[in-house]
Amino acid sequence: MRRPFIFFDLGQTLVDEWDFIAHFDQKFLELLNGFGARIDQRNYRAVRDSAIRDRKIGQGGVRELVLEVCRMLSPPGYEKVIAARLEPQIKQGRRELFRFFDDTEPTLQALSKYSEMGLIANQSEDIQGLLEKSELGRFFKVQAISFFLKLKKPDPRIFELALKQAGRPAKDCIMVGDRLDTDICPARMLGMTTIRVTDSLFALQVPAQESEHPTYTVAHLSEIPKIVESIIS
């Protein structure tokens, strides 16, 4: 492969969401028990994790997770009420607790020496503020964000649009992400090399089909430059 164009997911790939997840879990558990769930933290996490591991939220995100956990733990009909009450807490948590992993900037700096980079991410409008505040947006020639494009992964059209903006064929591109269903599978189906990052709740996912097997798997972003160096050497 000639010098590749590298695309990144954002949430739980470049963006450290662990503090947000702890905030979300606490507020969600309080609401569930307020509506009669009577569940402790350990059992809540077991239910949450099973929803992710067993693909019960499909290819959705936090809202779908809230609805599915509510269906399993609260009386019928309460899921939309709980989701609506939790929405302001989610928005606040995103604003205050999202931050980039400590090794994000060093990794991007290292990769920028021999690769152009872009984003393909399912994110709401507020992610733009984080990119601007951190000044990390400067690394990305292409920013394919679902909110602005009105397309969401795993729809291949968001990948195809990003590839067109990059001016590169899929075979010359790498997709880095944490989810098998929305990052690895659609990228592989288009012919991209894939790298899965496992410092994420979605490390609970296991491949359900051949196209969900990543080309490479890493625990941390800092491992990626060596992989890219081996690819282009």
C-alpha cells in the first residue's frame, strides 16, 4: 500500500468517554429505580453489557441503549418517559466530560508525518466544539460527521462520500474504530484496511460475520503508528 489515508471514528476511539459513561450510568440507574426497577449497580451493568454484547441496540447509540435497557428493567411504556428525562443529563455529560484520550494528539502527530487523515463518525453537532477547543481538527482533511451529512454509519454512503472527499480509493485507506458493526464491517465491505481499538464498551462485541473481523486490533491508539509503518514499508 502506498501512503494510506487514515479515517478515524470519534466516540470511544479518539474521544475518551469513560467519565461520561460513569455519569450516564449513575443518572440512568437513579431514574430506573425511581420508576420501580429496584436494581443495584452490578445488575444494571450486567443488563447494559448484555444489550451491547448481544446487539440488542442494533447499530444505534446511547438513546437506543436507554430504550432497550428500559424495556428489560422497567414497566411497559416507561422507556420513552425515562429517555426524555435522561436526555438533558446526556447532553450535559457530553459537553462537560467528553475529552480526547491522552495519546490522541501524539498519535495523530506521529501519523501526520506520512499520512493524511479524516473522520467518519456518528456524532451530534456539539462534537464540533470539542474539535475546535482541542485544536485537533487541524489534523483532519475530511470530516464526515453524521449530524452535518444526514447520513449515519454503517450506511456505506457516508464512507463513499468520505472517500470521494479524500480523493482516494478504498484499498488505499484505513478505518480505525471501536465498533464491529458500524466501523469495521462497512469499511471492510468497501475494501478498506481496518484497525479496531478495544478501549471501549464495544469491546464486548464479538464478530458475527467474516466482514466484522478487523485487519488489526489494538488496545490503545499509540500502537497504530507502528502498524501503519509496517503497512507502507
